[in-house]
Amino acid sequence: MNVSVVSPPRSGTLGTNASRPDGVAKVQGGFAFSSDMWAENMLWGATLRSPHPFARIVSIDVSAAWKINGVEVIVTADDVPGLNAYGLIVQDQPVFAKVGDLVRYSGEPIAAVAADHPETCKRALEAIKVEYEVFNPVVDPEECIAGRAPEIHPHGNVYRHQRIVTGDLSVEGDVVVEGDYEIGMQDQAFLGLEAALAIPDSGGDGVELYIATQWLHEDRKQIAACLGLPEEKVRLVLGGVGGAFGAREDISLQVHTCLLALRTGRPVRIAYGREESFYGHVHRHPARIWMRHHATRDGRIVKIESRMVFDGGAYCSTSPAVLINGITHTQGPYKCDNAVVDGYAVRTNNPPCGAMRGFGVVQACYAHESQMDKLAAACGIDPVEIRLLNAMETGDKLITGQVVNSVAPVEECIRATAAIPLPPDLESDPDFRDIPGGSGRTADRSHIRRGIGWGVSIKNLMYSEGFDDYSTARCRISNGVVSVKFATAEVGQGFVMLAQQIARTVLGVDEVLLDTIDTQVGSAGSTSASRQTWMSGGAVNAACVAVRDKVLAHVAQYHDMDVANLAVDGTDIVDTRGSFRVAVADVISHLDIDETAEYHHPPTEDLDENGQGNCHVAFAFVAHRAVVDVDPELGLVKVVQVATAQDVGRVLNPLSCVGQVEGGIAQGLGLAVMEEIVVTNGKVRNPSFTDYLLPTFLDAPDVEAVFIEEFEPKSPLGAKGVGEPPCISVTPAIANAIRNATGRELPRVPIRPYDVCL
Amino acid sequence: MTAIGSEMYTLSVNGREHHVRDSWIGESLLFVLRERLGLPGAKGACEQGECGSCTVIIDDKAVCSCLVMAASAQGASIRTVEGLGPDGRLSDVQQSFLDAGGVQCGFCTPGFIVAVHHLLDSNPDPSDLEIKEALSGNICRCTGYGRILDAVKQVSVSRRSTAKDGAR
Amino acid sequence: MSVAIPTSVGEVVDLLSRNPQATLLAGGTDLMVEVNLHGRRPADVVALNRVSELRSWSVDSSRRTITIGSGVPYAEMETGELARLLPALAEAARTVGSPQIRAAGTLGGNLGTCSPAGDGLPVLAALDAVIDVVGPNGARQIRFADFMVGVKRNALQPSEFVRSVTLPLVEGWQGYAKVGTRNAMVIATASVCLVRTNDRVAVALGAVGPTIIRATDAETWLAANHTMSSRPNTDTLAEFARLVRDASRPIDDHRSTAAYRRHAVGVLAQRLLTRSYS
């Protein structure tokens, strides 16, 4: 780290390990997650879902369910007062599937009930009789692209088709490598399941919703439209969020919960179980990617050809944006002048897919990093060397024609990662818990082979293609107390801590109150796309600076000084040209200041028909080196160490950065070797934590992380988002390491034991 | 009130007797703690013993409260995350999770805190592998476990130095 | 509806005789999953957690056997004296679910559920365990091979329950290995228990058929073609593994493929046999 510190920063300010304002409540069990919300006279809600991936609803008979003691209301599509559809980009997903209409995925909501006990709800759901005309599900994306599949939805079976064509396509490489790659469907698997509490207004013409979400204002917009209410009659308050990772961008139970509450006039809580959660939110797109790299004999990339197909499942969600992220990151963090990429996102009867940490780039990166190792082998060059040889720099042009004008320390990331010491060799008689197979004692030392693999990636930050995903924050001083308000969803990443750090730093105070996170202030945009440190950090910073400027102006006026010479130094206001010094606390004790600020990033553009355009705001880079032990005969893997150097602009909170890096690596490891929603003929076969496997403590590697700090001038705080990069190139790094240990091609993740050994 | 509930029994939680009335026989201890006794610290994330978020201590054993039929826990001594800190203050384990950065979204945290208390009470000086194995039933989706490992090691070290000081 | 919490085996028998529909609750790690997730609605429950007789174990040194109460949790088998006497059971116990599950889950529960992936069951099969069951008509002993009759089916009559399991204390080596797709807390994709005495081996396979499978052809062939006191050579190991694979009857499912399971039990059996000489 190249940090030069004159004096140690004040505790709790930017650059320090500030403590989480929600930390004490979280360790004591008192923090109120949305599933902990409770209200007097509250009812429980539950949702009836289609077991079929593709069927027409012939009839719904709720009469038997009404007779169950304790059932207060049953609602279906007929009870939706507003638009019976929602969606982030297009509103193509019904609140409830309607009689006569189609259900398009297994798990689609059909009705909801409210009752006095969750068990009563279960019985009521069982008592609702739905008659279906069942069709063969459309599950092959290629059938949709070819136009051979029946139309699943009036909007058609292709969400988006986009090409990127650039440079001289007649260029041929001395060396050509290609591969067909497949990425399985990953689940965000946040631990805190979907839950919400809706409290109806006494007049019945409005509702307050306590909800775990990533974007309160977008939720409100969609909910209000479905409820047929003006937005101001729908107030959202962030309930404690137990992780998100993209799965809370879309509407799940929001409308259902509000509807039940408005119909009964009583508070209603819906809380999904784990199985329902698998049906209730979108997943990471499974994808098939073909890629061909042309290079000179010495390993310089001269052209890339690719075709990417993302299976978006039954409803649109963010599929078009995920596709664009995938195809615009085809080249990875490498120079490339000539490219032709063809990308499709299609509709099938598979589970709907949308945002997950990495958002389309995970899929592209798995393919390009697999290709880089193939290219290295074909050219007879070391995998590290070939990446250094092609490494992108600031000022390089992407295949979209956009110039990378962010800090782009790709070479530094690779070199810093390579400099991290490798782990010691496996001992001669290792503990069984430390080797592949773990507790199962499947292997002895002689069965294990070690492999090393690399992955390097580029990730866009913020929303793209012309979207103004601004953020709002309000800073107030009242009676000497500084408070900050924003609608930024705190999902675990620690924005609440960062907001306090910013306010302490800018205003020179130690105590900063955080107001409730709700819709009583302007939108913050979504907690996704690695954007909140930059965007909401920018907004909080701007609001605090506006307040500080007023404080300084007040001091200047009061003491008849030039405001230009005043500055906050620690917890004092000082005259930078004289000896004047006054404590901030003394100045603000009698001030009332209230400033709201919006932060907008520079505008971006749509892609044209050739995929050209300045569609992204900024980029972050990261390198990963994985060391794995493999039992080739049983196909079992233990990831020993992941070394990483990440381009972060500036470290604002060291422990938080490490936490993001280690957590992201664990999720990338999951995709590499164990996490997959197995879907057969449109049905999820493993909707439980028994069969959808997440890495445990014994699966997690040692992580050695280095941060590359080069102040990003475009960013309001000089920092880049750190959330997504950790989980992107670690997956191919692990795959490359397993290939290195076994010599297997392994064109698919997750790599299953039988892929390795049979 | 619904016709499904008729069970009445008493549970001893964190040293206090709680009477449970009109409950359904199938209710798990997790449900009863959270929804009937006002103790929401234990969390539910899988309902089948595959995540550890609902870990509580029953008669000195760390178990998943989602798999305990609440009515069968009559007569047992139950401790939840709410009953670990002395007089509402933070326990050393709780403090260490904060100091080491072991808390992000915090949903797994109460289960981890209980499991770590149980581990360190039975094995005050665990190796890294012993920590990992003992906590392999607690899933964390945010942290990747690194900061949690640090937190546990810090408690173990500080407890040993406290014990040494006491012995002097 | 009621929950009865008896304290003796006699009381349990009595409760079950009077109410044959009552559901037995041991560790809860299977039953509560059924209740939480699969709509099971027990009417009356007989909880076994306070029956101390079921939670104890004893050694009969004259008969060289050990009897383990059906309510002894796995955690107790992982270490200490039980682990010293039955190392394969200790190894199997250590792979059951999570530490929290092992604190609650019991052999009685494994036998009551009789899943082919039940981690303790291959050990019972390889050691020819005898299951002691009691019911309204008294007690009876059932060999493990006769106890497990199919996927989640056993030989218990209505109102009968497992009191204990009796295993021989064998001279020789015993071990257990289990494949799953992560390094802890995972359901078996395939598992093997191998017991080697001075004249033979016993091999039992889990998760590769409707019941636990004894690879008897492999056992017989090895006994006939290999001197147990010497290390097996590569050819012997290969043939042994082939016969073990042939004994398996696995299926494809969302957890793995039949081909992998067949392959895995061969590898595990071969490795365990090799390990038994190290």
C-alpha cells in the first residue's frame, strides 16, 4: 500500500476501521431484520405458487381455504387494484398469474393468504385448488433464438440481441485458441430470507412497508403502480437486510404483503422459508459462451470473437443490462483492437434470472480467463506473462470504442498478486480436515496434487447505458447534533459506517446520528453495481460539504474573516493563514443548518447497433491467484489460498475492504466448485441448503489481499467500489488451478467431482 | 385464535421461566423463542439444520433450535444469544466480532456468537482447524469467514492471558 | 394433541401401546425437517430425550460387544472411549451434518429414517450390528441386514422402536470414508466402511443403492485370494475395487451421477484397504 500519512487519522474518520453503528445490536441479537418486524394484531401471509414451469390456469377454487378457521383473506390476480405487472426494466411479470393466463416458471405466484399463524397459512394454501393445462416447458435458449419455441410471453422470447463489431475483422492470429464454456445458475443465497411487514394506514388508502431491499424508491414506484396508489401513499422503511448480492433488486413479496394488509386492515408479515426463497428471487444467469482468441506468436491478442447466450428465464428482470455487461467485458482487462461479439439474453420457462454480484461480468470473465490460459499454453508462455503482456492501461480503448479513463492499474494488480508468497507445500502427513474431502477422510497425502491458477478482471462501476442512477443525502445540524439521512440500502456492506466516517471527516465532529433509512428523502439508487461508496458516498459528502461551507461562512461572518482561509482541521475550525482556532462543537451548538445534495455521475450513452458507445461510467480491476489441492481420482478440491491485489482507488475502511474481498472470494469459490441451482425441465431440483451447497468454514481458503491505492480523480472520495471485483476473477483462477493440477479442460463451472475424474 | 394450537408448557430460557400457551405442537423452539417469547436473536435461514443461524445452547450443548420441537424442551436449560453478555453488556466474543470485522449483514452473527461461546467454553485453546471444524455448521455468506476466524482467535488469546494474569 | 416426555423405556412402550399413532421424537434432526418443510403434522409426540437408558452405552467384555443406546448423540461417538472402541463409527459420526446436528442426532434416528445416505449405517452394516427393538410385544433382536429393507423403510412394526444397537468389538482395523461435494456438513454422495480382521474384510457401501450394500463378492474374493497379513498389491487392489463397484446399484440424481458414485465407492474401498495397512 502506498499511503503516506502525516499524522494518524482521527478515530472513526475516513481511512480508519470505524465501528459499525449497527454492530452492537447485531452481536447481541437485538438488531431488527425485516423478518424480526412485529406489530400488534399482526397476521401472517403466505404465497401459493405454481408447481409447473409452463401451464395455463384453467381455474382457481379458494372456497375450501376460506373455511379454515383463522384465515382472514385470500387474494388472487382479481384483487390487484392497479397494474398486475412489475419489473425493473419492463413490467412483464404478473403480481399473480390470472385464470386464463399462463404461468411461466415453476414457483410463479398465483394467490396469497393472510391468517393467524404460519401453520394456518400452510393449510390454507394446500386447500386452494388450481386446475392447470400443462405445457412442455421451453428450456433451451437456442430454440428461442432460432424462433422455434412457442411464444412464452407477448413480449417475445428474446429479451435483447446486441452485437459488438470493431476494428479489422479480417485480422487472423498466428495462434488461435477457442472454447465453449458454460456457467451454471448460481444463487445469491443471502442468509436473511425475504421478509416484510406491511402496516395499512387507518383510512385504508395507504400503507407503510418495512422491507429488506436494495433500492427503496424503485420498489415504491413498482408497488404503488400495482396497488393503484399514488407514490406518496406508499412509504417504505428499510427493515434490517441480511445480505442481498443482487437478489433484492426485484420485487418479490412487496406487493403481496401490502395487498394483504390493505385488504384486512391489519399488519401483515410475510417471511419466506429457504425453499420459497429459491422461487422468490432471481438468480445469476446461466450462460453459454463461445470464445476464440487470435494472437501473435508471442502472445499479443489481435482479435476476439465470441458468442454469448444468457438464459434469462421466464421474466425480464435486468436481463438486457446483464447481457450488455457480459458482452462489453468480453476482452477482460486486456488490450484488443478487433472484435466481433454476438450476445443474446432470452426468455425461457426456467427460473427468472437477474442481478447477482458481478452482473454478467462473472460469466464473461470465466470464459476470457479460461481462454488466456489456453492462449498461454498455445504460445508457450507463462500464464502470468501473457496477462502482463496484454494488460490494459489508462487511455486504452475498449471494444465498444470507449476509452478507459479510470485509473487502470492492471499490471500493478498482477505484479502485486504475484509478489504474495505462495503457501507452504502440503505437509507429509496433513490433517484430514486440511485436504480435499475434508471431514469425509477420502484421501491421504499421496492422492493429492497441487495446482496454481490465475484470473484477472475488469468490472464496470455504477449503472450504464445512459441511466442516471443518482443518489441523494441530507445533512443537518440541529442543537449541536449532526445527523445524516439517506435512502441507501444498508445490506451489510457497511454504508452506515462510511456515512458516519464521511460526516466526521468533513465536519470535524465525532458524533453523527443516522436518520431512519426510508423514502422520506430522495432516491439513493440501488445498492448494487459497486456503486454506493461512489454514489451515495458522493451524495453524503456533498451534503456534508454544503453544511460545512455554511458553518465556515458563519464563522467567517461572526469573526469577520475571509471564509476562503477557513478550514476544518481535526475537530477544530482553523484559519489556515493565522492562529485562529475554534472547536467545531462550540460553533455548531447554536446553529441550525439543513442541506440536501444529489450526486450524479457523468452521463453515459447507449450502444449503437455495432455495440459502440461510451456506455460505462468507470472501471475497477483485480487479479486473483488461486492455489488448490485436488484429489484427481475423486475430483474433490480444497482451495488452499487465494492471493489478490485489487484496484480500490483509496481504502476508506481497511477492515471493510478486507471483508468485501474475503466474502467475494468465498462466493466466487462457491461458483467454481459447488454452487449451482440444478434445473431439469424447468424445475429446480435442489431448493434447500441441504442440496444447494455454500462454502463452509472448512471450504474457505486463506486469503492474502493487497490493495492498490491510486486515487481515482473521477470519484468524489477517490475510492472505487470494492464489492463486485472480488467474486469475479477468482472463479476462473480456481478453475485454472484445477486444470493446472489435473490437465483436464473443465469447460464448465461449477466443476463437479465427476467433471474432474470421469 | 386458531383451532390449531392447544399446547401449554413452560420453558426455561436465559434463567427465566416462560409460559407458552395455545401453541401448535409442531412449533420449533426457534419459532417459539422468536414469535412467542420476544427473543428474536436466533435467526432462521434454512429450517433444516444446514446453516447454524438458529444455534442456541440447551443443557450445555449447541444445537439448532429450528430442529428442536419446542414442547419437548420443557425442563431443559436454554441459553440464547440474548443471555450471553453479562447484564446486557457485551461478552468478550461479541466485542471481538466487532473489533475484528466479523460482522457484515449480521444475520449469521447470533448463531456464530453462540457457537463460539460453546466452543471456547469446552476448548479454550483451539487450533485454527479446530475452530473451523467446530464452526463448520454455521454458514456466513458475507465475510468469507476470515474476520470471524480472527475474532475467535483474539478471544482465545485474551482469555488465556487473563487466565495467566489471574494465576500470578 | 400432546407431547409426552417419558423417562423410562417402559413408559415409552406403554405410551406407544396406548397410542400407536404417536410420533417418536429422538434428536429431532429428521422429524422437525419433515414438520418444518414437508407439511408433516404429528398428532401426539413421544419425546425420547429424557429416557436416560437410551442415552447410555456399555461394554460386555465377556461377549466382546458394545451396546449403544439409540439416543446417544453422534457427538459422543466422535471422541473419547467410544471412539477408541469403534473408530469407524467415530469417523462416520464426525461426518454427520454439522456439530449442532451431531449434538442432537442419534443412531436411533438414523435407523428410524433408514436413508441410504445415513452416515452411521454403513458402519452398522460392516460390523454386522444387531438392532434391539422393543414394542408392545416385548423385545426382539434384528440383524442390520434384515433391519433396513429399502429406501427409508425398515423392519420396525407399528409401536416398535429401537432401544439400542449392539456391535462386536473386533480385533483388527476399521475405517470409514465419505464423499460429498464440500469439505464439511454434506450429505454423502457415496460412503464406505471397511473392517479388516485377521482373515477377512467386510465392506459396506452407503448412498449407492436402496439400502446399505455389503460388497460380499469383493469380501469373498479378497479372503480367497489375498493373505490378510500382507499388503495388497496393485492388481489385488484393482480387482477388489472392481468387485466393490460391481456391488453398487447407484442412481443419477441432483447430487451426483450413478457413474460417479460407482467409481467413488471403488476408489474409497481401495483406499480404505490400503489405509488399513498403514
